[in-house]
Amino acid sequence: MTASFRRALGQRFNPAGILFTVSVALRQPHLFLPHLSVRDMRSIDWAALRQVGFRGVVLDKDNTLTAPYLRSLWPPLADSLRECVQAFPGQVAVFSNSAGLREYDPDGSEARALEESIEGIHVIRHEAKKPAGSAEEIERVFGCPTSQLVMVGDRYFTDVVYGNKNGFLTILTEPLCLSKEPFVVQQVRKFESFLVSLWNRKRLKPVEHPLRCEAVKCVKDLV
Ligand SMILES: [Mg+2]
């Protein structure tokens, strides 16, 4: 099986990830709740986040920074990404379940192509698929604890769970482009929203984060 075929299949159907997610949902549902939810990256004041003590930003790729499975930045986000890179010079990275994940990008060619396409970002090469895995590689890259890092992504089951269980401040964004997303992912997304709405009705709270109160003042268009 070629790497590109496995990558395409794995991005659409991830049984190990589903099992992991179900077990987390049963035991620790609060891990699914982001600290903040916004429309997209344009709602985040990056310079303000830097001022209140954050040291770096970790971005998901598909439907957070780019349209699904494309390498180019979603054009309306250009100004926001530039402000992000200016606020956190050398400390903005992509952590994706496609580019940079050794299972689907074994020679790092996708990661390199993304770095060449989007100026100012580094793509983290890693072994484990979100939400599994620790943040040791990320802490090594950034040189600070994850409590000083922001994780931004569009999926509860991957970006938010991974970020929360590893101590990041988690910011959920709305997906950029649903029409290009595979049917299976759209269904999983609906299931995620259903579960989270249940937990919200039960007034479940996100995990504690030492800078959450300061971070609330650094975003607009909360959803
Ligand atoms: Mg995504």
C-alpha cells in the first residue's frame, strides 16, 4: 500500500483514534471542552496572548489553517497568521495528523512542502496521531512547558482532547470549508457536536488552565 493511499484512508477512518476517543469520553468528558471557542484565527489577538504570558502557538492544519488536504493558506487568514508570526517569532508550528505525521509522511515531504508554501511556520515531525501521544516533542521544539502554549484547531476529538490532556490552552475554531471534507469526517463532526452539547447542558467545565482568565480577554467573536 502506498504512503499516499494509506494517508488518504487514515485521515478518513481512524479506528484506533475512535477507540481512544470513546474511552476518554466515558472517563474524562471534560477533556473534550475547549477553553475558548471562536469563529477562526482572525478572532484571536496574538499580540495580547503574548503579553499575558504565552510563548508559542501550535496550529492544526486541515480546516484550521488550510482547506482540507491542501497545502496553501486559506487566503482570508493571511493577515492573522502574519500577526501571529510577528507576536511569536520562530514559535509558531503546525501539528497535523497529515503533514509531519511519520505514518503518512515518512520522508517529511508533505511537511517540507507546507513549510515552503506558508511562510513563518515550522511543521512538527511526530509519531503519534492526535489525540494520542504526549507533548514531549512539542516541548522540545518550543523550549517551554505546554501550559505556555496555545493549541488551535477545529476538532473536539483530536485537537481539543490532545491539547487539554497535555496542558495547552485550547482554542476551538469553526471549520473553514465543510464542502471539501469527506462524508465520514462530516458525520463524526456532527457526533462530536452532539456529545459536546450534551455535556454543556450538564454544565461540565473545561480542565483548569492557569492563564484562561487572561486569555478570554485576548479573543473576540466567542461562539
Ligand atoms: Mg483540522
